[in-house]
Amino acid sequence: MNIEIERKFLMADDSWRAEAGEGVHYAQGYLNKKGNTVRVRVAGEKGYLTIKSKTQSFTRLEFEYQIPLGDANAMLELSQTPIVEKYRYKIKRGNHTWEIDEFLGDNKGLIVAEIELQSEQEAFEMPEWIGFEVTADKRYYNSHLAENPYKNWGKV
């Protein structure tokens, strides 16, 4: 079974940039609005179709499949939400890789770090550039950002 256990954090500062390599541009849209999430994504020169169940604590089912880039671009046109764009950076720390998403467009100014774990209790190294945890705050889910962008939140 494909299970995703993920935690999300805001950034304490920009010092992560010294460790980050070149970011990869992502564009993603959502093919349904309620229930389980069906997402199409173009990451650099690759396309993906992903299905995710609702989250329970930090955990949810996730099924992701690489699809032809042309198909992914065509499916983005079917998105029921505005397209979410961002640059993703990866930083290795200990046995884990942090993924840092710097959002563009209506979500510009938002930067979120994510870490995937093997269990909800798994210990991990907390880099100095990690700030407040937002795992339980649905506003930070990409599917939510598509319809309720960061620019509309006011002060966070």
C-alpha cells in the first residue's frame, strides 16, 4: 500500500538557500474539487498523475504515476482549479530529504518545507531554517492554495 506520511513547516529565515541547488518548476492542477484529491503535475520535463486520500493526522494514501509530458500538459487544461506554480528545492539532512516549495503567482511570498517520514513517530533532524509547523493547517495544502491563494489570507 502506498502511504504518505508528511509534515509541513514554514521557514524561519532564508538561510536554506545557501544549501539548495537549482529549483525545479512545478505546475499542478486538480481534476476534482471534493473528496479524494486527483492532481496532475508537470515537474520540469516530467508529467505525473497523483491520487491522494484525505489526511488522517500526518498520513494518507498516495498513488503517483509518471505519465507522458504531453498528456500532463493537456490534463492541466482540464483542471477544475487555478494552476498552482512553484519552484521546488531539495536539501538532504541526515537520512531525510527536505522539499522546499517557493510558490509563485497568487501564492507568491509563501515558502513551505516538507519532510516525508516512514512513521508518524519517526525522529528527524530539524534544520535551523525550519520555523513553525503547519501540518494540521489545511490552508497550506496545495489543493487549498489553488482555490484560496496566499495573497487573499491577509496577515499570517
